[in-house]
Amino acid sequence: MKILKAYKFRLETTPEQHERLMQLCGTARFVWNKALEICNQKQEAGGKIPTAYTMTKWLPIW
């Protein structure tokens, strides 16, 4: 039998840390959505999905 456990926790951050974390989360979300959009477009056009190596090259451009 498989036992699943979950833990809840809360970070006690300073206002500066909170602001920085929100900025980092927003940046990660932007990158994810941008890559997902490109992958979906290529797949719908009948092409191959880019590799992680190829997508990593896009980061400095974005």
C-alpha cells in the first residue's frame, strides 16, 4: 500500500524578500508560458517540439 503525505508550511519573509519572491515567480511563469506557446505552435504546424537544449538558448533573447 502506498502512503501519501502532505505538509503545509508558510515562509515568514521580510517585505523585501516577499517582493523578490513574487518577481522570481512572475519571471518563471513568463518563461514557462512563452516556451509552452512556442511548443504548441510547432506541434500544431506538424513540426517537432524543441529540445530543452534549444529552449535554453532562447532565455537570453527573452
